[in-house]
Amino acid sequence: MKVSTLASALFLAASLTFLAALSTTVLADEDTIPTTPASPTVSGQLLEKGAWVAYSFPYPGDGSEVRFGLDYAPADVGTDQGVVLTGYRPSDPPPNGKPIGTATQYSNFGGKHLSIGSSEAGTYTVLLQNWDAAGRPVQFTLTVSNVTTFSPGPALTFVSSGPPGATSLASAPTSPSPPSAETSPPAPSPAAQIPSAQPTAGASGQLPVLGAWAAYTFPYAGDGSEIRFVLNYAPSDPLIDPGIVLSAYSPSSPLPDGKPIGTATQSGNPAEKRLSIASTEPGTYTLFIQGWGNAGRPVQFDLTVINITTGAPGPSLTLIGLGP
């Protein structure tokens, strides 16, 4: 038997075992999130080979394109082949249903995307699995956006996970207290609408006019670890893509006159750009996003931060400025 045939047979057998478990699993306490509200961004860890987590989301059946952006670490050939994300419609749910779609790989390691559009309304399911051959824990962040309406996607609600003890899922943060006047960042102007100014491991908002921008700071230890910024945006077309610019600046070369330590490049998905930095300089870094190619159209964005070296969520972002 060829190696590829044997590998396929083993994967199929493992998948069948997983499907049987999904239909009967009773979760241990550590696998439930009783207080986690629905959110368009979820994250956590699949701690071993065969670990999985399922989320549900509402969909109106209007044919709009809902896109799931999946980022994970470690990022290499093993995890690219072993991390599987699938979507299921209400009339054909797991464990025995046929997926409406399966995520495909970006051109680089560490990310996949899945788009769903349908005329069937109801509660859909997305299923994320870790089949890394080496059995390594996989850190993940899953973000949803509605590409058709240029807005965040439907909220994801935790359904189940398994086997017991094989997942570690991040609870959604509680609502923070309003910042004091001494620490509050500038109020958002009409040109850059950002829903929250609290430090967070990611950020989202809108660049509604040509030239709109937003600036964030984040702490970095200078330990050489790789921090990856993943920028998803909508709409996406040949006019908008070149004009969405994401740059990072070191403490010794800050804005407005400093030279960027790095600038994001387009990934295999036309609606996504990525920026990775690694440095020996500790301190407060700056992240700067601009919209120069939107022809006056609003651009919705979601920014996710991951520490690729440690496989953990990246440093928190703090909003410091908006314009014009």
C-alpha cells in the first residue's frame, strides 16, 4: 500500500472515531463555558491530536458571504495538514452531515479561510479539529466577518468540545469599567470609528473615508519572539487591497517620522494582510493602519494578534489615535 493511501486510511479511521465521539460526548467541567457570551471572535487551544470544538451561529439564508478566518500556531506543514475547519447547515448537521464547506490554506503557513453562503436560514455549525500527526497543542483564533455587508459576522456560540480535558477555550472578557479622564484615548472622530479603546488582543473598526487611520500601541519584551498581526478587511477589490496599509514601529523609531520595522503583505486571501515582527529591543511599539485605496467607501477591519513563538495570543493593543 502506498504511504499516501495508508495516511488517508488512518485519517479516515480517526475521523470516524471523532464523529462517533461527537454524537455521544458528555463534556467534563473544563470543556464547558457556561458564562461565555456569543462573540464573532473566539480563541483557545486544542491540546492533543483528535481534540475538537464546535460552535453554532445564526444565518438568515440571504445568500450573503460569511467568511471565517482561522489563524493557528505552531505553523508548519504538520499543523497545516492536521488543522481542519468545516461548516455545516441546519438540515445536514454533524456528526453525520455533509459539510457545506471546508477551510482552505492561505499561501503561507498558519492560516486558513472558509466562506459560506446559502439560501437556507437557521443555526449553522462550524467544527474545528486538531489532527496534527505529532499530537502537539494548537493555539487558534477564529474570526467571522460578513463580506457582503462589510460588517462583523454572526456571533459564535460554544456548543461542545472533546475529548474531555483536550481543549482549553478562552472565555470572553467581562465588560471593563469606563477609563478615567486621565487615561482615556482621544474620542473617535467620524473618519475612524472604533468600537472600543480598551486594551485587547485584537481590534476591529471601520475606515470610512479615504485617508482614515488608526494607531495602537503594544508592549514587546525584546526577546526575539515572533508576533504576527493578521488584518482581515471588507470589501476587497483591486482598488482597495493596495491601499490598506498596516505598519509597525519600534520604540527607537516611532511615528510620525520613524522608519517602520515592518509592513504587512497580502496573504493568499485577497481580503487579508499579515505582518510579523521580531526584535531584541524591548519597549512600547506602535501599530498603524491606513486606508488609501477605498475610493471613499467604508472599509471594515478586524485585527488579530498571535505570538507565533509561544503559541499564545499576542500582546494587547491600546488605541492611541484616530484620524483625520
